[in-house]
Amino acid sequence: MTTELPSLTIAPLDATTFALLRQRALRQGRTIEQEALLILQDALGTGPQPLSRSGLDSRIHAHFAQFGGVDLDLPDRGDLSADLERRARIAELFVSGDWGVELETFEADQERERQPEPET
């Protein structure tokens, strides 16, 4: 006697979300379905162990929390909409398999942005 387990289909799933989920799954050595299930279980507190509770970020936060925390001055990121649109376009190209040239352009732009601005 086999019992059929419930399943879930999420549609429509935008290309950016799918590409990020795929990358996360690949980094963890899991399938996209396994990664999505673990994310849901973590969000609902039903997983084997919460994914985000034992990470380095949580340990750093706990360490500095005992001293009252730290306030950081974050740099102005400006308008991110153009960058987000470009990232979404790259994700769509990645999913379709036509992403090579656009990715090279994106990476070159990112490298230029990382360079310190010349002093005047």
C-alpha cells in the first residue's frame, strides 16, 4: 500500500527567482525541488533544522548583541531599479540558455563599479 504525498506547484515563477533558487540549490548540492522544500520547511519551522539559525551571520549577530549591537553607516546605493532590471534580464537569458555575452557585460560593469573613484 503506497500513500501519495501532497505536492505543490508554484506558477508563475519569475525567471529571477527561479535562477536564484537554482543557484542556491547547486551551491548546496541539492535539486531545485529539495531546496524549495527546505526553504518552506525552514520558514514554517518544520524542517530537520532551521537553515538560517546556525549560519555565520547569526553567530556574528549574537556575538555583537551582547555588547549592545553595532550601528553601521551604510553607503548610499542610489537607484537600484536599473541594476535590478538588468539582473532580471540576465536571469531570463540564463534560463533560456542565451546568457553568455550579457553576463560578460554585466561582470565588466560590476568590476568597474568596484574600482575606487579617482580623487579630484
